[in-house]
Amino acid sequence: MNKKKSVTISDIAMRVNMTTITVSRALNKPDLVKPATLARILEIARELDYVPNAFARGLKRSESLIIGVITASVDNPFYSEMIKAISREAKKHGYTIMLVDTDEQEELESKAIDTMLGYRVAGIILSPVSDEPSYQPDYLERLGNGETPVVLLDRTIHDSPFSRVVLDNYHSGIQAARYLLRQTPNLSRLLVLTGPERSRITVERLKGLCEVLADFPQVQVEICAGDYTLEPSYEHTLAYLAEHSAPDAIMGFNQLITLGALRALRMHNIPQGSMTICGIDRLPFADIFGMPIACVAHDASLAGSSAVRLLLDRLEDPNKPRDKVVIAGHLENG
């Protein structure tokens, strides 16, 4: 099948027997063209199915109406909800988004940054592949010294000069611990499934959890570090259950981690209701199946829309100081 040739302003000009300057003026500044001339040009443009090259126009005007969004995992339901909110908020202000999923790979993230800068996007909303203090990607200096505003979302890059939207991970850990203790007065064994050990998100959530549990020395805490996906938590829970009886409670540090634990319980024929389970952020559609899981939920839509607003603030005032928005978590189903 032959690829359809894109219609250009020159094609329209040939059909209406006018100069390309007149056609361009009609399409971009219609108020400067006689009504009859404008009507004829628009008629032919529709007939030829002409689509303006927004990117080329943006380059010519030294502006862009595209916001680049780089995420480490669209598989994560929380991220999917944030991306949807970013898209909606961007549309309200006349922008569209260009989305790249780096699949947790540093090389893909670096290429995504190059792609965004090559397209001269208006700004970039970035959730990096890692928030460990040691993660200092090669593009950091390039972004920091450039004119393209950047907002970090959820995960942050240590000591970077960008505005950011983050979750209140410390207090989320505190809320989860208090729920587990209320729900299980005789709590003695707790299995905690976390993200990467050095991740700032993991560290802060664990700090809040352990601060509360410090007053309950009878609680034995087993911590299994993995990543923010389902499979490691599934494997860790399977391994734990192979060597121990079921714990009194399980805590997962995000939805996918909690789902991994639930899957392992099912493999061992352990009813979900036989122990206390608490996660960070809600399990999508769990209530439909009659199994609502207690969680400390953060407003993903608010996080996404806040990132867009911070970016627009920087576009309006490039010299505006770095800003920070913190999204608090709230206990649900508890």
C-alpha cells in the first residue's frame, strides 16, 4: 500500500492559483485576508484534507504547544492515573502531551530526554527510573543549564534544581503502621514488601512505619526489598510462606507490590481475610470483586494536574524559584 502524501501549502496554492504567501496568511492570520479569498482557500484545504504541521509551525515561531511526559512505568495504575490527569490539564491550556515510557531503563530515559529536546517541547514532566541518591543521570547538567523547564513527579533526582510534585511518604508510613496496630491488637509478625532499598520513597515510608512500631518491640518486622512491580513481591512472599507460617499482617509499598503478595497468598490457599493487609495507594477495581484492601491512598489526579501547573508557572516566569507540591495520603477501607 502506497503511503499517502502529506498535503502542503504549495499544493493548496496551486489549486487556488494563488501564492503560497497568501495561502499561509489565510491559514495562520485569516483576519488579514479578504473573506472571499479565505473561503476559497479553506474550501480547498478541507477538500485536500490538509493537516497543519504543528511542529514546524512551532519551530518557526520559537514556541511549542507540546509537553513532554517521561515515565518509568505506564503499567503502574497510579502512574496511568497521573498521566491521564496531565493530559486533561494540558488540554485546558492548549497543550498536548508527548509520552515516553522508559520501562525503568536508564538508557531509554536518556534517549527520551534527547527526543524531547529535539522536538523543542515547551517543558518536560519527568518521573525518573530511580530516586536513589546515587542516581545522577548524564542528562542532568544538560537539562539544568537549558531553557526547557522541568518538573519532577513522584520520584525525584537528588540535589537537582527542578520543581517537583511528591507524595508525603513519611506520613503515609505512619498511617499504615497505626492502621495495622489498630486492626491487629496482638500483632507479632509483620511482612513488609518495599521498593528498592535505597529509594527515597522506600526510605521515607519505612521511616514512618518503623517510628510507630518502635513503641511495640514485640512486633517482629520482616522487610523484603524489591522494586515497584508485582513479580518481586510475589516471589518474596512465596519464599517467606515456604519457610514460615502466614504472618499476622502484610504491608505493600505500592499497588503492584500488594497485588504480588495477594497472588502469593492465593497460591498457598491462604484466604485474604485471614490476616491484616495494608498497601500504599488503592488497588484498582478491588471493590468490584468484594475484596477492598485497606490502603493509604494519594490523589494521583491532583499530582498530575499539579505538575502541569508548576510547569506552566515556569513557562510564564522562567526565573521563578524552584517550587514543591506535597500530596498527602489518606487511609481508605480502614
